[in-house]
Amino acid sequence: MIEPLPTPRLSRHRGVVLVGGQSPALVGRLADELAGPASRRLSTERERQPEPRPDLDPDLGPSPDPHTAVDTVHRLALDLAHDGAAVDIVASVEPGTPLRPTGLMLGALLDADLGLPDGRSLLQHVVSVVSAVDLAELVLGGVDDRFRAAEHVVELVEYATVVALADTDAVPAADRRTLERLLARLAPEAAVLPVDEVTRTSLATRGGAAHLGSAAGWMQALSEHTPDLAHDGTITTYVYRDERPFHPERLAAVVERTFAPGAVGTVLRSRGFTQFATRCDRVGSWSSVGQMLSLDPTSSPSWHPDSPHGQQIAFFGLDLDVATIRRELDSCLLSDAELLRDPAEWRDFVDPFPVWAAG
């Protein structure tokens, strides 16, 4: 008689918690707090980094490679499982590490190798430590020359199950209330807490990180099941959609004129997908934080059936003049006459935006 192999006791795995953020000291301290007596406390930093100095440009220097954190945590999880030990890891990642690709890669590897029988992901939580002072300055303060830093801070918020806010007392009460409402829109699935209030009990609900790939507020706003206009009393959310490509010269003029401070309210965050007539083979990424806008290529070809088509952009802001935003962006779309021209001729339109690297 052949004896069946024993079922692996995967249900006893607590899983993996990633802790990232801006400050090495706060990230490390919080990871220590979240690690229980049975947890393996892991740091993926190659070496202890000094605290950022306020007189240095935070946009200087390359971001840490997310593969470093992924490989370190994945290897430890496999070793623990191979030895018959429970996979219970709290890992702090080097500040500056982009959490979204780190979490997506790590979650996919863990699920492929050690996924739980009930379908839950072993990547249980992503905890982001964010300075409320930096967030207020970058999003509310009119900064226009720190896009990389702003994008990183907003990504920390949008790709998290728990947002741990530091320095909240240093932010004026009115700005703090605005940030609270904005964070509820940018990260609707996340718990937002002062960093000193984040404990192991904050992680009682397990498995939320499995859905982070589509949990960001802008991604939910772009869903066809979500209304294109919403207002919570503070933050207006508006989704602009159209299947036609933009004429880049007209778009550049509208961006300069319409999205200047106060022209259509205050756009705090916008994110989505765009398509230029001059670059109609590529899907572009539209991303703004406060006064800073970036238009970059994605890896998606526009002709692929699963790629977004035309314009799909979610705006989050204060007192937004939605009618003007719609009218101004409509004026950037190709006219009927332009659409009837040979698309090869579209490449001759004036395009003042930076050239995209070849995909």
C-alpha cells in the first residue's frame, strides 16, 4: 500500500510583512515593533544608510534595485519552508526602494513556490512609513522641481496596506485634514495611522497585500464600475476618458495654461494613461503630484487588445472645475478632420514633449 504524502502545514505560516519608507531609523524601529517573538526579523539593506540631510537634494542618486530586497526575502522564506519552520518574516527594505515592483515580484514568487492552500498570498502586508511634512510640502506646497521624490512618496502611500505617518504634529491642522481626505482617496484599502500607533494588532487582517496591484485609488477610479465624478466634501475625483489621441502641441499649451495653480482648482494628484498622435504606437503614462507632471512611455503597445486606449486619467483635487478640465482636454484631441488623415502624417505634428526612449 502506498502511503499518501503528508500535506504541508502551510496554514501555520504567518507570512511576510514588508516595511519601507523614507527614514532608515523609523523603518527599522517599526519593523522591530511589528516582529513578534517567533518572527524572523530581516533587513535587506546592504549597509546602514545615513539619515537624509535636509540640505541635500533627495532626488539625487539611483534608487535601490528592488531585486535585492526580493531575492533576500524570497531566499529566507524558501530556507525556512525547506527546514520545516513557519514562514514568519518581517523585512525592512532600504529607503528609496520602489515598493510596488518589490511587492509585486516578491508576492508572485512566494505564491508560486509556497502559496497557501486556501489561496491567500504569503505576502501579508506592505507597511509604508511616510513623513506627513514631506507629503504636505510635495502635494500641497506648490513644489515644482522634485518630481522623483514626490512620485516615490505617493507610491509609498498608494502601494501599502498600512500607511504609517510620521511628523503629523508638525503639519498645520487644516493641511492635516486635507491630507487625511486625500490619503483616503489615494489608498482606499489602506489603514492610515500615526507611526507610533502602528503595532502588531494593526496587521490583524491578513492577506491584503495580494490585492495591492490594483488597489491604488487611481486604478479603482479608472474601473468601468466606478463613477467618473465623485466628491467627499473635500476631495473631488474626476476621470477624463476619450478614445481619441491628443495633439501634443495643443496639450502642451493646455497643461501650461489650464493646470497652473488655481486655474481649475487645485489638482493634488492625477494618474492614468494617455496616447499622443505623434507616438500612437505607445501607451503613455500620465502622472502628476502637486504642481509636477510627468508624461512617460509604458511598456504597452497601443495596438495590443489589453492595452488602455486613448485617454484615461483620474484627477484628485480641491474645488476642481471639472467642466473646464473636460473642455480644455477635449480641445487637445484630434479633430474629425485630423482623424481622417493618414496616421503616418500625425508624426509631423509639432511635439514639444521630451522624446521617449525606444521601447
